[in-house]
Amino acid sequence: MKKDYLSGLGYWFAHFSVEILCFFILYNVFDISENAWFFFCMFDIFAFASQPFLGYFCEKHIHFMPGPTGGFLLMAGALVIFFTRDVFFLQLIGLIILTAGNALVHLSGALETLKVSEGGLSESAIFVGGGSFGLIAGRLIGAYDRLFFIPLICEAVAIVIMIILDKRVKERFGADAYDFDRHPMKHELSTGRAIGITVFILAAVITVRSYIGYGLPTAWNYTTVRMILLYIFMGSGKMLGGILSDRFGARNIGMVSCLLALPALLFGDNIMWLSLIGVLMFSMTMAVTLGGLVSVLPSNPGVAFGITTLALLLGVVPTFFTKMPSQFICNIMIVILSVLAAAGLWYTVNNRKRKNI
């Protein structure tokens, strides 16, 4: 099980390109619209909630190329939105196309990096981490119409990279590499656990992480530089979670990251460096939860990844409609949810390490 950093880094860039394009559109077009709240909400719903279903579609159509297809849809949707600012119906159509492309590239990255890792977590963690960097980049350049060419070029390059990586996987594993009924995933982090209970607990852990991540108060985060640091630490935490899990064991990293993040999350509201440590530590559980889900759904990795995005959406939704409670209540919630998340990982995930690293 040697690490395949080429696939991980290739899809890091593909994920980066997805988010820089999507968040350029969100902040360049929708953020100044009178329907901004609606479009932001629909973006999350369409992009996240569709992935379990598109994941199942990809599993059943093994020669379909979700990455390049998604890349072209992303570019088409972005162009429609960018050039039809005053037509609500066309904006909505463009958003649907954009989010379909978003979902397909995410799924392609998950399926390939999980496949080439043959039981490890590093590759998929590196892939997932790219999104945070693209998000902040797209948000920053979204203030300038003339910079629209940057995310378009990034996405065009990403399409070429995904085509090359897809060919590489099929040369290594055969033309039926993505036939998961015949060649199920080899992840064993949650082998032997009850499927239903494991899926529920791991999805709950992801939801908790999403809710705390989106709703956590950060009074220190009032400058552009500090906002950039926040997303850098978030993305770095996601990558480190998989890399360290392969070396030290998924259960160890998952539980330790949840518990060590606790004091930083509790007392970091006004202390930047402490809050950043908490964000980095808490983000490390992403790879562990994905590995656990794939372990109990080895023939349905697309659905497993889709469950993670659906759980992320469930954690985000409350932040659209309600504000975080008082600091005291917020701290109590952080303690309870973090401890429950650590307990959930202890129950569902074993401490299997990666061989030949």
C-alpha cells in the first residue's frame, strides 16, 4: 500500500479549481444580488444533497467519467451565470449546471483517491484539503470581474489532469477499475461493525464538525489575512488527518484530534493562534470518517462519499436560519458535541495503520 501522491495532488488541484470557480461566482455574482441568501442556500443544497445519488449513478456506470464531465459542466454553468446577471430563471439554470459539475468532480476525486490508496487515507485526505484553499481564493478574487479568466483556466487545466489520472488508474487496475461490485474498496477501518449504526454515528460526527466549523464564533477573524489563515489551517487539518492516520492509526488520530481541539475551540474566540489550532485539529477527522464509511460500504464508495457531503449540509443548514447561542451555551454545546464525536469515533473505527508507508 504505497502512497500515490500523484493522484492525491492531482485531485487536490481539481478540488481547488472547483471551489475557486464556484466561490468566484458566488461572491462576484450572487453576493451582490437581492436574492443572495436564496442562491447561497440553493448552492449548498444542490451541490451537497445530490452527491449520494450521483455517487450511485457513477457506481452503476463504470465507464462514465465524472471528473472531466463535471469540469465541463462547471465551466458551462459559470458562463451562464456570469453573463445572465439580470435573468433570474437563467441564473437558476446556471446554478443547477454549476452544482452538478461540482458534485461530479468531488465524486471523481473521492473514487479515484480511495481506489489508488488501496485501504489508506492519505490520498483522499490530500484531495479533500484542496477545497478550503480554493474557497478562500475564489472568495477573494470574486471582487474583480476581470479576474474571471483565472478560475476558468484553473478548471480547464484540472479537466486535463483528471483525464490523465483516469487513464492512469485504468492502466493500473484494468478497464473495469471502477466496477466496485467486482472490485470493492479495501478499506478496513470499520470492518465487522454494524453497517446501519456505523453509518449513522459517522454521519453524526461529520454533522457535528460541520456545525461547529460553520457556527463557531471567531471574534479575531476581522481582516482578510486572518480569514486566509483560517481556511489554510482548515484545509491543512483535513490533509494531515489522513496522513497521520495512516502512520499512527485512525482511531488514535480521530479521538485525539477531537479532544485536543476542545480547549482551543472553547477559549479561542478572541485568541487567533489558539482558535486556529482548534480548527486544524477538529478538521483532521474528515479522512477518518470517510474511511470508516467506505469500510462498511466497500461496494458503494460513491454513496459513502455522498453521505459525508449530505452530513456536511445538515451541519450547515442551522447556520442559515439561526445564530449561535450565547457564549456560555455555545461552550457547553462544543464540549458535549466534541466528546460525543470522540466517543463515536472510538466505537466505530479501529486503529488499523497503513502498511509499507
